[in-house]
Amino acid sequence: MQKTIGLVIAIALILLLGVVYVLSNNQKQVEQEDVEQLSVETHNFKKVLAYENEYMGNNSNITNLFNNLPLSNHRDIVELEPDTFTFIVKYNTSSDEKSVIYNSTAAFVLIKNLEVINVRFSDQSYSVTRENVERWFGSDFDILIDPAVFKEKVQQPLMKNTTTNWIDQYTK
């Protein structure tokens, strides 16, 4: 009888250790994915599709979108100006043109009536308009909602090219 109880306890301990091991590995994977979402190079656009919305006036939706885009760890203050369909986001870090391009493109693709994004850093500010972003992508703009297309047309070119011409066209 004691051998049976000992065997049951041993099996239970092994199972418990297995569960702890699996849970700890899952937590590490989740933490790694969270870190990857902070950078343009490793961001997964598919993870922000849940924030697609017809209206920018849904404050929690657009705020959560920017909480899940690159530089969210440096995001400071956000403001909505519903009369002009403008979103203002302030970051407590120096400027990052790749993130401005990536985040504003993602926001315009996902928030259908958003017209202007003002991005403010500690050293520089940018005002990006939907019109300029749509002009940059032309007929490809609407298909950017597909994560594979977004990666091909936005993310990969940002990693390969200088952003000077791109940011100039976004902010002209």
C-alpha cells in the first residue's frame, strides 16, 4: 500500500514539474513576443488587426492600437481632436523615422476615418496625413490590411532603404 501511495506521489510530482516547465516556457515566449512588438524590424502587424475600426473617436481602441505598435514602451501622452480627425501621440524619446512611417501607416490602414497623425518626440515632431500616405502607396493602400502585404510593402522596405524620401513625402 505504501509503495502505491509513493508511486502516485512520484507521478504527481513529475506531472507538476512538467506543468511548471511548460508554463514557464510559455511565459518566456509571451515576453519575447512582447519585446518583438516594440521594434519595426520584428513587429507582427497581424497582432494589431483587432484594432481595425471605422472611427478614430473610439479612444480606447486607438490608444490600444498605439500601445501595441513599435515605440509603445516610450509612448507618453495621446490626444484626440475629433473635429479634425487628428490623433496626437507624444513619445519620451528621440525621433525615429522608421517608427513614424510604420505606425502612421498602420494607423491609417486600420482606422478608416483618421486623417492626421501628429507625432511628437523630445527632439522633433512630424505631421503625417492620410492623403500623403495613400498617395505614397497608390492603389496598393487598401491591400495593406493583409499582414503579408503590409510586411512586403511597408516593413521590409523600411529595413532596406533610407527613410528620408519616404518621410518627406509623408509629411510634405
